[in-house]
Amino acid sequence: MVTQKRRANLAESPQSIRGSNHDATESHRKGIFQQPPRFGESVFRSEISKANGFHALTVAENEVQGVAEMGHDHSVLVLRSGAEIPVALPYEQLEKKIYEPDFLTDGPVLDLRNVTGLAANAANVNPAAKPSEAHASASEAPANTNQALAPGDKMPDGTVFVGISPDTNKPMYATPADASLTMKFNEAQQYATKLDAHGHKDWRVPTKGELNVLFNNRAAIGGFDISGSNPRGWYWSASSGNTWDAWGQRFSDGLQNTYYKGSHSSVRCVRCVSVRR
């Protein structure tokens, strides 16, 4: 990817992004991403390029991580999923569109369709992107790009979006199935570290909190053993209780408990994706 000179996190206030001489009102300086959407469903409308043409993409404001500069006349909206929406506008103009007063006061929709999709493609946005980086961005975009990511969404690389990690606050993805065998705690950590699957090598066993996210979204994600049987109905976390015990969770009812690390349990590996810097 070309060198990104600037990147604005939209959770920051416009003043912190644009400079101290910004003379907006106090409510404007707080920023629309500081709090839950003030309109209920504030959205960005855009178009993205796919193999079979250009498709509409509507995302809620809380799905947008920030704005990145890709050149003197190009920029991108960076989604929390890691996907990027090319925009045929300079960084400053895109930032201004997001924070301009009429958008904040007149309605919940910021329509970017005339500067994304075909327009962005014609402007040759991000022409210096490396093939490996383009693949990485595509692999972390939802297969159904007409809506924001939801737990259970299948990704183009074969992984499954499972939710946001409570530990890292980053999008979290899982393998579509459990490891084929149950294993001991230390074996589970080693298995995840060595796992090379779906084009990724950064797999790990979920933490106690992350494992509970998988449990809460188990129906949408699929493939879990919810029989409550021992050992397959229990899943290891990466969180130790003490030298001898570690946390696991039963997926029939969500019970979390510590038990002997020498016991066998099922394993579902996860990985978290951050916005590239």
C-alpha cells in the first residue's frame, strides 16, 4: 500500500484531527463518533468494486474506524472490519464532508456514491497497492458487502466473523470448525501457534472473555459442540487460573470454570485484525 501520510481516527474529536484553530461549536467538536449515533441510524452510502461490477454499500457510522490519506487526491474510509472503501477525494475534503455542519444537523445520511465505486476506480485510487495487501484487504471484507459485518458472516478467505474482542477491541475471526481432536491446555496453545489455515498464521486460542463472545454467538457462527458432553462440549480458553488450572467454557449453557490443564477439551482458534497503520 502506498505510504499513508495521515490517518484520522473518527473516534477522536474533529478538533484533535483538524487542529486547534478549528472554530466549530462545542457539540461539533465532540464528534459524531464519540457517542452512539445521534440520529439512531446515521449511515454512509457508498459504492465498492466487486468482480461482477459495482455494488452499493451502506455502513453505520460506528462501523467506520477512520480516514486515511492515500495520495494528494485520494483517500479511503477504513472500516473496523479492516476493509477499506476508496474515495476519489483528497483527505481534507473527505474529512470536511464527514464533519460539515449540514450533515451533522440536517440528516443522518452522508452520500458518497458519487465519489466511490466507479468514480474511485476511474480516478485509479491506490494505484500502488501491492497484490498481497490488496488480497489482505479483500480477505477481511464480508462476502456480502451490502451490509455491515455481523457475527456468523463468512469471509472470502473462509474464516468467520465472530464479533469484537473484549480484550483488544478489534474485529475477531475464527476458523469455521473446531480442531479435529480434543487436546490438553498446553497442546491447544501449541496447536494454535502452529496453525496455518485460510492464508493466515496468526491464530491463537481465545481468551476467557473472547471465548464467551464465541459462546454468545455460537448459533450464528456454527460448528460448536453444544451437547454439554465431556470433553467435546467444553472449550479451552488461553486464560490460566493458576499453575495447574485454566479457564474453559461449556457451550451447552455457557458455564465458565477452571479445571486441570491436563484435561482434554475442544479448541476453536481465533485471530484479531487491526486497521493497518
